[in-house]
Amino acid sequence: MKILVTGGAGFIGGNFVQYMVNKYPEHMIYNLDLLTYAGDLTKHRDIEHDENYRFVKADIADRATIMELFETEQFDYVVHFAAESHVDRSITEPEIFIQTNVLGTQVLLDAAKAINVKKFVHVSTDEVYGDLDFDPTTFFTEDTPLAPNSPYSASKASSDLLVRAYHETYGLPMNITRCSNNYGPFHFPEKLIPLTISRVLADQKVPVYGNGANVRDWLHVLDHCAAIDLVLHKGENGEVYNVGGHNERTNLEIVKTIIAQLGKSEDLIEFVTDRLGHDLRYAIDPTKLEALGWQPTYNFDTGIEQTIEWYLENKWWWENIISGEYQQYFEKQYGNR
Ligand code: NAD
Ligand code: DAU
């Protein structure tokens, strides 16, 4: 069995590649990634020589290369993570989000259709539903209308609709998964949790947008990997599945939790200008996925504790990242702090 994972050098795709290589030695796992600023292969040093792992450097939007690769390798399954994923970057530079997330997905769909893959799993996000108010009884279900608010979420919603259309028009077997915010090992340090950990460890100010009251629904990345594995094997053809673990926290709670575990002062918190179009609250109803047999295994309080420990033990991975072009990104995004 040949399984192509796109974006397998990034955060979630990277965790998924390792999960699949270790769990299924009998399957060949291909990791296709362009290695943008968000992708790196050092995270795969423990599996890079495994016989059932192969890396291919390519741009998903490069039609000729992708079509030829699919023709040559005849993949059985595609699990599609590759994307531009950071909301803030989409606000300053939307174009690459359309190029990669929309046009890149369309190229993959054409290639998957050409060789009749058994299933195309499209990894999407709860952000396609827009946002919720603070009423704790409201959740995103698979029937919530799409109402994306950022260029990032609009590009993801567009790609979801293309996947749906290829299923309806050409009969391409597919599932779409829509997950809430992930946390865990190898989370790129531009995102709230790893950014806070790295800043607090260096006694630097942590930028909190607005008043810090916005709510995200956090899920451990390995629970997300297990969900995708289940959908790949058991998902009903053509269906959408929401993924989330009912772990709602305000951004301020997250930042204070990290500061407390690292034994530092809350004086490090700095409230800064709010993100444009900042979504208020995300919260997932995962009932449909649970009916398929999925349950999250990580409790958030221990999951975040273990994640902070992981960042302390794996400075070799993230210190290298934040010393490079990341510095320029940080200054452009937050000014000189
Ligand atoms: P990430 O930014 O950490 O990784 C993205 C990967 O895609 C990188 O390795 C990058 O090199 C690669 N890539 C980018 N453009 C490419 C191109 N043109 N061709 C080939 N590879 C390319 O992203 P992530 O946080 O791991 O998210 C992965 C997927 O999951 C995305 O589709 C995202 O929308 C979705 N998602 C993320 C979250 C989250 O909390 N991070 C939650 C729900 C859904
Ligand atoms: O919900 C799923 C989405 O989660 C994914 O689709 C995205 O790819 C992923 O990046 C994530 O999006 P968010 O915008 O929710 O994640 P981020 O870590 O950027 O921000 C989390 C919250 O923290 C959000 O409300 C904005 C806030 N924030 C973020 C940063 C980077 C701050 O207050 N300060 C910051 O410096």
C-alpha cells in the first residue's frame, strides 16, 4: 500500500508521517513537501532511514511534476496537509495562500483523479465555519454553514469546496476533516503556544492580541493523527468529520498556564493591537467522529504540561528555527520588542 502525505515536513503532517511510519511498517509512506519556512526534515531524523519512508521535495502547485509523480508511483491513498497555515501571514500576504491552498489542492485532485486513488483525505480546519459567540452551548457541527473570515480560512474553505466538487462531479472518493487548534511537539514557533514558550524562556514579552479573551478549542496533535488514521480507514465516502476534544481556553489562560509552569512572572504579558478580523471563539462538536470510534486520549492539562517539557528537552529543534529568517518575520509582525 502506498500512502502519499503532503506537507509531511510541517507540524501536523510531520507528526502524522511519524505516526504512520511507526504504526504501519507494511505500508510505504511518502512525504511530499516543498520545505517552505514552515517545513523541515530534521524532525524526521528517527525515521529518515526507515525502509517504509520516502521524502519527495516538490510544490503541490507544480502540475507537471505532480502529475508525473502520481503516474509513476500510483499511490493508493492521499492525505493532504500541505498548506500555508498561519492566519497572521495570510493577512499581510494573502496571495501565496490562494496559490498553495486553492490551486495546489486542485492540482492534487487532478492527479488523484487521473490514477483513481482509493481515497483523498483533505485535512481542513474549523476556521472555515467562521467564529462563535461566547455562548458555551454552541458548537461547530458538520452542518454549520461555511463563513470564513480570514484570507487563510477563505482559502481553506475554497479548497474544501473543490474537494467536494471533485467527489460530486467525478466520483473521487474523499473525506474532509475539520480540526480545531492543535498543540504538541514540533509546533512551529510563530503560533501562540510555542511562541509563548520560547519567549517566556528568554524572559521576553509575550504579545497577546486584544484583551486575550478569544477562545480556542485545543487538541493534542497525536489525537488528531489518530482521528485522520481512522477517517482514512473507516470514514464514509464523501463525508466531512469535525475533530476536537472540548478543551476550550482563552488565550490569556493559555499564556498564564505556560508562564506558571516555567516559573516566570505574568509581567511578561503584553497586550498588543488585535489581529484584524480576529475570530472570537472556536468550539467543535465531534459527535460524528466519535460515532466512528474516535476518542481523544490526551487530557489538556497534562498534554500542555508534557508539551512544555518537550520544548525544554528539544531546544535543538526550535532554537535553530527562531535564530534565522524568523527574526525578520517577528520584527515585521510585532515590531521591536
Ligand atoms: P505547517 O505550516 O506547520 O506545515 C505546512 C507544511 O506544508 C510545511 O511543511 C510546508 O513546507 C508545506 N508546504 C507549504 N506549501 C507547500 C507547497 N506549495 N507544496 C508542498 N508543500 C508545501 O502547517 P500545520 O499547522 O501542520 O497544518 C497542516 C494542515 O492542517 C494545514 O492544511 C492546516 O490548514 C490544517 N490544520 C491545522 C491546524 C493547526 O492547529 N495547526 C488545525 C486544523 C487544521
Ligand atoms: O482552528 C484551527 C487553526 O488553528 C488552524 O486552521 C490554523 O492553521 C492554526 O494556525 C490555528 O489558527 P489560530 O489563528 O487559532 O492560531 P494561532 O496560534 O495563530 O493563534 C491562537 C490564538 O492566539 C488566536 O486567537 C490569536 C492569538 N494570538 C496569536 C499569536 C500568534 C495572540 O494573542 N498573540 C500571538 O502572538
